[in-house]
Amino acid sequence: MQGRDFFGLQFLTGPLLRRGATEIRRPEVSKKQSPRSRGKGFKPNGPLADAARARGAGPGNIWYLFGNKAQSDLVVNSDAALLHVLSMEGSPEVKSYRIGIKSEKGPISATNLVERFDADVTRRGGQRELCLLERSVSAASDDSMVGQLKHEDHERLCAAIGAKYVRVTNEQLTKCAVLTENWKFGLAAISAARLHSLVNSDLSLSLLLRQRSSWTVGELLPCVEKDKVALFLAALFRAISNGTVASDLDSKLWGKATRIWKPGAVLETDSGADTSVAPSIGATVDDASALPEQVTARHLAAAQSRSDSLALMISRIANGAGGEPVWFTRKNLPPEYRDLSKWPTVDSSSLDGGDGPRPNEDRFNRCRAAILAYLEGGGVIAISAEHGVSRSEVLRLLNRAVQRHEDGRIFGWRALISHKHLAPYTRTAPVAPCAKNGRIGYSGVVGAFFDRFPDLQDLVDRLALRRPAKDEVAESQMNVSDIHAALLRACAKHPEITMFDWPLRPDNKGLGGLRSYVEALRADNPEQTAALMGGTGAANRLRLDSGVSSILNNLEPYKAVQQDGHRLDFIGSIRVPHPSGYVVIPIQRFILQPIVDVGSHAALGYELSMGREASANDALAAAKHALDTWSPLVMEKPPVPYPEGAGFPSGLIPELAGVGWSLHYIDNASINTSYAMVERMRKRVGCAVNFGRVKDWPRRKFVEAIFAVLEKRGFQRLPNTTGKDHKDVRRRSPEKQAVALQCDSSELVYLVDVALATWNATPLPSLGGRAPLQVLRELVQDPRSNFVPRPLPPLPPGMSDLDIVVETRSVRGKLDEGRSCYVEIDEVHYTNDVLARCFNLIGSGLSLHIDEADFRSVEAFLPDGSNLGVLKATEGWDRTPHSREIRKAINKLIRLKRIARHLGEDWVQAYLRYLATKAVESRDKQPKHKVSKEATAAAKVAHTTGLPIPEVPAAGTKPSRATRTPVPPRSVIPPPVRPPSPTTAPTTAPTTRPPWMRIRSTRRAVY
């Protein structure tokens, strides 16, 4: 496989649910709370997880989204439940629905029956439905008498309250995959525009349908102004959901070819396909489980009698009375078993080895032909004479074939294989007192022994799978010999076990049989065994190639994105100017937070954090960067240029700037469950947010693949790498290497941007040898493409953007003392020429829109919503852009009287000077190659504000040497030179690599 030059290294591309739903109300969050307290609203132990546990689920795999027809925020605890919600949103027949908020515990009655169902649906005609989402893979797994009795009870009680009982299985969800796939896009479009008025878009849509009875989306979009496309798409999907507009979203994937028309209009299509809206999941049920439309006393009596008879049969089986099994013939064979094309097949040519006689194959073919002839209605006598299979044998084989296999399917043709066991062997004969030798006469003795003593079987299972009982400490891992010794000790204490019972027999202690049992037990529990033998990483890796595809299909670009944080495996440094040269000090590792598109594998945006941990604002900044228009970073002397065609989609493909996505996968980290991510990002983008389980990295495998490629093919090959762990042989004093090679943080920030841009332009095997940018460019610019991007709607006047925090502050001032009016934010006064003279506002609260990345000014609004203008910070805080984190750190130093401003400085410049000085002082007191917290904070301030690292003068001297300016933040980067076309990467003059890339340094530094 060909590679790409990756900042001097070879850059190669590597190989790349089932609970309920709960409706919650978002807790009231005080606008006066600090960002730290606001972030506690949706922690894993907060209302989000409490609502999930109320339906029997843990805090993992939680979907949080807005329900348009429910008119509330919803918590959904599985992928199947999410599809259930999408199907109700997309069904024109559903008027509204409500999600149950209590668990399924408690008595069943006509008053609380709704709490046992996932959705209480009201249809357009006024009919009420109670929809229960089945957890089974298919409806067939709930064909037992217990399950049938449960559904009979539900039907009877639903009829008592005048509702219809509807079963929704995963099999039905799969049949509606096209509808639910389209409504991922549709619900996100409606959610992003829910704060806007869609009246004008509704009128435009009605006007277009008056002109023509039928349109395609590709014909509609050119008729809409560019800045109103998002609102028009939201109005279109809302009209389809309400039934005022008909569409083919249930049969075709959403795109330019999607057709809409007036309800009831007769369409002439080339294919002749039916364009009527198919019933949704709520309307499509199995005939066997559906209640008749007109419920009468006779129906209820029949249901009651069936339930009573089922209950009697279940009781007899539970009490050991048993009953005659059902014997199938061609008269009473269920319809789902009559389709022989769905029976599991057998390769009959492999039944006999070698080239000699083939008796097993001949018998299999004769039996199969006999069953086929019998089910087709042939005479039994003629079948026996023709195929040599007796009538009793045909019926026996037929009943064997319809039994359930352990893989969930029926045995099918596999039941005809000679000596094929349908059930495990069960020993019935006792063990002889004296066996001839220790290896004969013990078949099935282990199973028979555990059937007699289930408590000992439970002991062996707990030890083999490391499942400690309550108040029991489990060993890290036990081999078979240890388990055998524990079993012998338990058997010796058991009063009913004699020395002639297995495993205490003197001729055989049962070690071989126990080993076979433990191996089979661990093979039947692969996830637990992998976690026991190889840790959680092996257990998670086992799920990657499980052969089971997800019920969510996210193959289209911008349908789903994944976000995660990763600490990069290298150490950087900063250069602090000094009269004798400069001091090189190592800093802490960077934390990368990219957002990766699942459909195209493209990196849409990222954020780079400096420090020990990332914050919620860093996670939000990654989403902001993905939505903004990207431009390349600019350096005076860049270490390497951007490769040709490299970049981010929002910068190289204008149609994708500001485009939102439908699903957002993140983990359960506290920064992701903050108010910023759960509320501000979700509402602005309109997406549904998924919180994965703890350590469930395979659910975000695409972003993890980028981490693996960047590290293995890039950063772990640097001399200053930390390796994958402390035992990695590539780890050779990374702090010392960072100082010796002078790996400046500004150059590393630049290289991270180049690395992700290079990834987007690298051909991937999973994309058919195409690059992510090439895939997106073909979808957007090819006139034959069906792809429709979803731009975010413009913000309504006065609404805060994604990176804006809204807080309320009281106006202060005192006229008799000559104090002008102001508001205070984090110990700093803000005012303008209008507010300074508004003494009538003293004591009233102003709504302030604060950009936490730039605290120099805020936008103020009066209590009635009127705009008061922009308020600027007082002198010393109004020059250099700074974040809230920097503001609080400076205030703490001011209170401790550890910092002071020099002439011509503002507080941010003084803080950067203080950090540089402390970094040099701590380096002189500590080991010279130790990572410095002060140096890391100085690098972060320089990266955020765009200020250079100031010179630290020696005692009795003045600064005399200029410093190199670090890479400015993205918000203040000078506009780059536009390339001739969007497909061409920005041109950069060829430069030489810095010394740390050439492994040999010629710069002079103070060590």
C-alpha cells in the first residue's frame, strides 16, 4: 500500500441494545451558576441516568434527543428504542405520543397499564395505541407459552381501557429501516429549527404544491433562498410528519430524488411503484397478536379462556406434571416453517470424506426428498416406496427439523445429518462402584453430578468466570487445577457426597472431566472469558468482528459523527527568551478531541487542549471548529507545508461549511455530560446525542482508528514520543529528547493540524481506495448524486450561538458617590456609554451573552429583551482576548498579591510574564528535564491569546532579545491566500525542517 509523506515520516493508512425509553424534563439551571456547577446537571449519576435506570438500564448507551410529536426531550436507552421513536415521528398516522416514566414493576391494572409500555400513541383518527418494544431479536423468540400469556393479558387489559395493544419487534424495525434512516435527518432538521417560526416556509411549500401537484427535492431546493434552506427542510419534514404532504420516504432513501405530492393525488411514475404512504410500525402488527377492531365480550371471554388454559399448562410444566409435546404434521405445521427456502442448508458433499462410498450423503438426499414430497402433498405410501423412508421416519425428521438450534434458528436440513444430536447428552445410569480403569464408564458423569448438586455447579461457574458471590473476594484468575482443588474441598464438606461419587472416587479425581467442562463453559461465554484472560481491551476488541451488524445504518456522510479525547504520545516544550539565549522547558502532553464523520471517515474538526485534563469548553470548541469554515494555520517558518489537496471539508468544499449532523456519539466523560454539550450543542445542531458505555471504545471505532493511525504512523515515531505505555521500547526519556531537540509547542500544534488534514486526503481501503475528501466532493458536486446537506438555520435575533453562555447579572452603581452603572463578571466591571448613565436600572438584572473564549466584551439585554449594546471590560482587561479560565487564574493571583502589572502591560500580558518567570525558576530548582506545570500554562495562554512568550531578564539586566511568535489561535489567524480552486491545497513556500525533525540540533540553548 502506498503511503504519504507525513512531516518527514511515512504516513500509512491502517486497517481501519435493547431497553426502553423515558421522557424527562430538563432541570431548571440557574443562569447565575458558575460553569462548573452548570456542568453537573447531566453527570452519569444525574437526572439523565436516573431516568434511564427507571426503565431498567444503566448509564451506558443513552440517547438524548428532542421529540417533535412528544414536544419534550427524550431519553432512549437502546438503538432499537431510538428507531421506535423515529418511526413514530415519521408516521403521518401518529398525532402524538407519550413515553412512560415509571418502571415495569408493580401490579397490572387498567389505570397503570400505560406505565408498562414504551409509548402511549394517539393516532389521527383519535384511536389510542399502547406500543411495547420487544427486546428479542425476532418475534419468534417470544413464542413460548409464558410470552403468549403475557401478551394475552396485555391485550385484555388494553381492551378494557379502550386502547389497542401493539407489539413492536426488532424484526419490524428492520423492515422499516428506510423510514427510520430518513427520519434521522428529518428529526434533526426539525430539532435545529424548533426556535424559529416556520410559517413562511409552510406558505412557500403550499404555494409550490399549488403550482404543481408533485415535486422532487432536487427541483424544490433551487426555488429556495440559500439562507432559508434549513428552515424549508424543517417545514417540509414537519408537513410530512403531520400528513399534510405525502412522500416516498418509507420506500426510498432521502435525497434529491425524494418525491413529495399532495395527499390523495394520483401520480404517474415510470416504475409504476405505489407512492402511497405505507403503515408505520405503530400500525403494522402480527395478526396473531393484534386485537380485533371491534372488541366484544365474546372476544374478551375467548382471550380469557386462552389465557387460563395457557396458565394451567404453564403451571403443570412448572410443577413437573409435564404434558404431551406438540407433534407437527403438514396439516398443523406453522406457516413460518413451511417456507423451506429459509431452512438452514447443508453441504451434502462434505458428509462423507474421501472418494469411496457415500452412505451418509445418500441417506441425507433420500430424507430431504421425502420431506419435500410430503410437504407438497404426496401420498405417504408412495413416498416410502420411492425414497425408502418410512412414514414414521418422515414425521420424526420433520419434527426434528423445526426444533430450535442454539444459534436462534431452527435446525432445518441440519436435523437430517446422521448422528446429529439435537440436545446435549444426559446420563441416566449410575456410576459403577468399581470401574475397570479410570477412563471407562464416566460419560456424562460431570453433568449428572452437577444436576444433583447445583450449588457446586454454581461454585465452579463463579470461579471459572470470576463471578464472586456477595461478600466474597474473587481471585484475579484461577486455572483449572485451582478450581479442581476448590471443588474437592467443597465436596469433602458436603454430607451427601461419598468417596465413590465423582470427583472423590479414588481411581479418578475428575480433573479431566472438569477441565472439559470449564473449557466448554468459557467457550459459551466468550466476552467474559476474553475480559478474564486479556482484559477489557480484548473483550471490546471481540465485538469488532462479531459478525452482527448494528441496527443503526450510518453509511451516509454527515448522518453520524463520533467524538472522543486522546492524549497524544509525545512531549513538547516551550522556549523562554533569556539574555543568554533561551531556556527550553518541557510541557505536558496535548489532548486531541477530533470529530469524525462515520460515512466518509473524514475529520470534520478538532480541538487541542493543553494541560492535565480537557474541559467541557474544549469539547464544545471541537464542534464549533467542525461547523466553522476551516483555513490553514499560518507560521512564519512552517516546518512542513500542507500536502496537495489536504484540508478539512468545511474549508475545501464550500457546500459543507456550516452543515450539521444527525447523530453524535460521545463517551460518558464528565466533560461530555456537561450542560454545554448536552444542551447547547444538541439544540444548535439538532442532533441526538449518544452516551456510550464505560470503556466501550468499539462503538466509536472510526475516531479510534484515526488515533491509531496518527500514533503508529506518526507521533510514536518521533524521538520525543512517550510510546503506548511506560514499557514501550520507543520511550527513551521523552522529556530529555523534547529539550534537546527543542520541539516547540507552536510547531507541534501546526503539525497536528497538518496531520488531520493529511488524513482527509489519504486514500483508504475501506472507501475503495478513495480519500475522505474525494468521497465528499463526489457526493456534493456530482449532479447525479442524491446527497442533500443540511445547513444549520441562522440564529434568531438575540439568540446565543454555540459558544455563547447566557448569564444574568445585577446592575450596580451609586449616583450620590458618582459611581457610574456597571455589571460585574468574575471580579471585573463591564459598562458602556449607555449603561453608565442608566441609574434607573440599578438593582435590575441584565441578560449577558458571554463568549467564554474572549472575555473582553459581552452583549447585554434588558429584562424586557431589548438590546443594550456591547459592554467592555475595564482598563487592563480590554486589550488581549482571554478565556474565563485565564481570568479566574489571574484573579486568584491578584488576591494572593503574587502578580502586578508593569507599565504598558495588561493583566494577561502580566500573567504570561509571571508564568514564564515561574517556569524558569522551577526549572532551576527541579531536575532540568522535568515537565513543568507553569510552562504548560504559559504555552496554553500563548496559544489561546496569540501573545509571544516574554523574555525573562537575568538579575540586573533588561530584556534585549526578540522572541518568536507562536501559532495564533484559529480565531485570529490572518486570512490565508486563497487557492485557485477548492480542490487545491494552499501553496506554501518550500522550507527546511526544524532541527528537531532532523534529529540533530545546531541551536544554542540554556540547559
